[in-house]
Amino acid sequence: MSRPRIVIVGAGFAGYRTARTLSRLTRHQADIVLLNPTDYFLYLPLLPQVAAGILEPRRVSVSLSGTLPRVRLVLGEADGIDLDGRTVHYTDPEGGEGTLRYDRLVLAAGSVNKLLPIPGVAEHAHGFRGLPEALYLRDHVTRQVELAAAADDRAECAARCTFVVVGAGYTGTEVAAHGQMYTDAQVRRHPMRTGMRPRWMLLDVAERVLPEMDERLSRTAERVLRQRGVDVRVGTSVKEATHDGVLLTDGTTVDTRTLVWCVGVRPDPLVESLGLPMERGRLLVDPYLQVPGRPELFACGDVAAVPDLTKPGQYTPMTAQHAWRHGKVCAENVAASLGIGGQRRAYRHRDMGFVVDLGGAKAAANPLGVPMSGPAAGAVTRGYHLAAMPGNRVRVAADWLLDAVLPRQAVQLGLVRSWSVPLESASPEVARVPGRPDAGPAGSAASAGGPGRTEPAEGRRGGEPAKARPGEEPAKSQPDSESAKSRPGGEPAKGQPGGEPAKGQPGGEPAKGQPDGEPAKSQPGGEPAKAQPGGEPPRKHPGRPGADGASGKRHRTSESARPRPAHAPGTSRKAAEPSAAPKPSTGARRSEAPGGTRSSGRTRSPGAPAPTRSAGPPADPGPEPPPNQPPPGPDIAPGPVKRTDGPAVEGDS
């Protein structure tokens, strides 16, 4: 008889605790599968210290395979659940797809950044929910301070040294507190020319900092922040965000290059697709963390609306403490449902207090209801984190010790780009990468043409100027009004003004001697070169595929991905391949005009030597092109070219 399979979706506080407890309870009596986008458990409360340079990223990342024995890790992100078929569909980090069958399913997918309908926030703000966002913020803040130190303009320096944090909860308060200390340390070692000091602003629509905590702790935190120089503004938020600053709800405009969004979180959107009863985006469960009517389905953590038995009619808040405790109870109830463990039990909690790390020796804490502040609260806070972490305790303590005796390393590594950590993301723990459908600029180009594409995705349609390739001039003032006359289905190019048959093709017979006796028309894949100064208009090559005349889109093949026929140097390409065979489109337009002027998509003055596009130095490069030479056309693709002034060379790719 096969063992039952338990699939856990998510390895946050709830998912990790569920897997660890089930590993201990089942003892090879069930197969435990953990589905998570990363191979580590992230200890979120210490993430602000990563952004401030106190802790290295791996200190807050606990290996899943190294700390969860008898648990099979599957890297991937769940994107669909078939409740009737009892399967989970997922996508792995490289785009592959897979399906997991389950007998018991635990949903612990966690939460993502909460978005508000404020203009410009999604485009210009960054969240703080994962390691990529923390690493980006650390690099970004370091870069802004360094740029401000080199700036002569006082207004620019002030904008770069202003950092706006929205949301005065746990995360926002700690980010502002640690950030002010980090930037002050940078400026002490490298003072700014204007004598300015970095300015951190903490905004919240609530009437006080840390509104969810005891009022005495809130006053302690606000006092420490103001003493440190943080501009705390309660009852205020962002009305609009732009690239150069933010407009606040009180009418104030703040020039800044940094907007950190710590307003809150919302449950992972995965649970919304199940069609089950919800409570403000969270999946409704009973006190046993089981979905009513679905005995095989459990949910815990931020995606679950768990009844608070100590406060009838309410649900437990979305905090790390509750998620950690949910995980243990959920694991015990899952084991009980399989007949492995003991009796199931309802989730009931007792408030143990809260801690907020304010940087240095300062903190605010109320362990067991006793309010504390100052160094004593700092010691309690760090002791609590060391005890709560499931691993890396010695390394974290060592980093704290080194930070106390050595200056921080204020360097930017540039590993995470702005576009790879958008605010609106279903997976803030994973940075977007080039080549994925949801990637940023680099990914867009890759997805447009795939690996090996030799031209950017932009500037290829509707006359958009093509970006210049290495060694060429930028493509400014490209003609963008040419019609598709010389494309298949359009008018022949010979009807253009002054159009003579393009005789004297390099390495071949005149145009009239080509197959079918047709004149050489415009080369494949390009716009007609009519009205270009310095040469006769080109003609189409017979038998070569051109562009789609109906849509105006070219179907081009990457030159680097297509095998080229071998031909010896000094031998024309025509001699190396049959003239009657259709030639694939390379996008290069090269034809010899009657006067000996060669048109290749760029315009040269009459009599000027052809510019070299070889991969290496040619035998006779000739003089430099004239300074008034127009830029290259958008339709030149790299590839073998034919020359009449020397041996054939390979085009750069």
C-alpha cells in the first residue's frame, strides 16, 4: 500500500513550521512534498538589517533541504489547483511545468504587497517583502548618497538624500530607523559638498506610529525616531508619485528619488481562484485550520482566516507569530486526519508580546505585557530573534558582533535592478529575470526574439528608429513614412523615380541575367531605399522572401542561429550557393547601382568608400565615413556581406 502524500504550498512561517512538524510526526509514514519558489525559509523580521548592511543576505535565509529531513523540496510556484482531481499545477524557475498529486493539501502561500489606487505608486515605489527588494534598497540608497556627495547642485543633492517610507507599522518603522543610521554613517565618512544630511520621512494615515501596538510602545518608538532625525508625519500619506518626487495628502511636494512602500500586505492571490468562501481575501477555515466541506484541504498563515477563539467574531491578524503557531497546529491536525498522530485540536493562542528593533541598542518591546525601552529592550529583542530563528543563529550573532566593532561596508553590488522588483508582484521573494514573459526591459527583448536575436525588440515596426549596433552611429532621423511598395504584393521598385535595374551585383551577372530575367529588386526584409541621397534605389532580388506586405511586419531569422554556407575568402557568396535556390532573408539590403554606388540601408555621399562591417580588421579599411553620413537603416541585419573592393568577410553579430 502506497504512503499518503502531503503537499505543502509555501515555505513561509506557516509552511515551514508545518513541514518541520510533520517531518517529526510522520516518520516515514507519509510522503511530504514542499512546493516553494526558493530553496530557503526567509526570516522576515531581520530583513531591515539586511537592507542596512548589518546582516548578510544568507544570514536570514535558512536552507530548506538542510533543515527539513524527510521532506522533498520542489522548486516552483503554484499557479492552479484542481480540488476535485486533487492535483496542484506549478511552474518551476526555468519555465517548466509540473503537477503534484496529493492526499492532503496545506495552503500556506503567504502574502504579497498591498496596493492602493494612488497614481504613480505602482510605477515608482518598491515594496519590502523579500530578499531581492532588500538588496535593491540597499544598493539604491548607497548609490543615491554617493551621487548626492558628488553633486554640485543643492536641489539635486537634497532630492537624492530624501528617502520616503510609507507605512508606520513594524516593517516601515524598522526600515526608517535602520535607514537613517545607515546613511548617517555614510555621510560621516564622506561628507557632502553642500553640508546636507540625509533625510528620512515616515508617513502613515494613522494617528500614531505602530498603531497595532500598545500606546506606550508607540510613543517610545516615535521618540527614538525623532531623536535620530526621522521626519515622522502621522495622518499623512502619498497622493501621487512621480519620478522626481511625491505629492502628499496635505498638499506638500517632496522631491525624492526613493519611495519605499510598507503599507501592508494582502493574501496571496492563489486562494482567490479556488471558488471557496473568503473573508477579505483570506480563505475561511474552522478553528482546526480545515476548510469546511473539504476534509483534505487545510490552510494556515496569511492566506487563512482563522477564528480567534479569545476574541469571538474576530480572526487572527496576519502576523509572523500567528503564522508560526498556525503551522504547528495545522501539522498536528493533518497527521491526525491520516491516523498517524493523536487527536486534532483547535487553534488558540496567548499573546506573548511584541518587539520592534530600532537599530543600535534601541528597541521597543513588551514581553509578557511588560513595556520596555532602551538597551534592555534591545537585548530582549535580539535574544528573541535568536531563539525564534530555525537556523543560522551563530552566524547572525557573529554579524551583530562585527557590526558593533567594525564600520559597515557601504558598497553597491548592482545585483538587483529596479525593473526586476516591481511593487505589483505575486512573488516578491523572487526577482524577475530576463527571458521570462513578465520580465523587464531585458526580458522583453529576449522574449521578442529569443536568445541570439541580433536586434532589439524596439524600433522594428512602424518606422520606429532602430537602435545602433556596436560600431555604428545611433539611428536618429530614420525615415518612417515609407510604404510597403517593394514588398511582396506591392508595387515593384522599378517604378520609382530614376529606378534602373541594379546591374553589376558583386560577384555575379548583371540584373538582366538573373533567373527569370527579372531586374534586381529590393533586398529581403527591408524598407525601400528610395529617395536616399547618393545612390540609385535598390531592387528586389528574385526568389528571396521579403516582408509581409499586408501587416508591414517582417519575419526575420536570427543570423547567428542559421547555418551559413562555407565559402573561401575572396570568393563571392553567389558562387558558394546555387543561384536558383531561394535564399533566406537576412534583413541586409545590398545592391550595386549602375553608377557603382552600393545601397545598404544607410546613405553615403557619392564616391565615399563603403564602411567596413567585418568582425576583424579588414585588409583595406579605407578612410573614415564622412561626418554628415546619415545613420544606418533599421533593416540591416548582421551576416555575410558581399564586397567588390576586397575579399568577402563575415558581418559582426
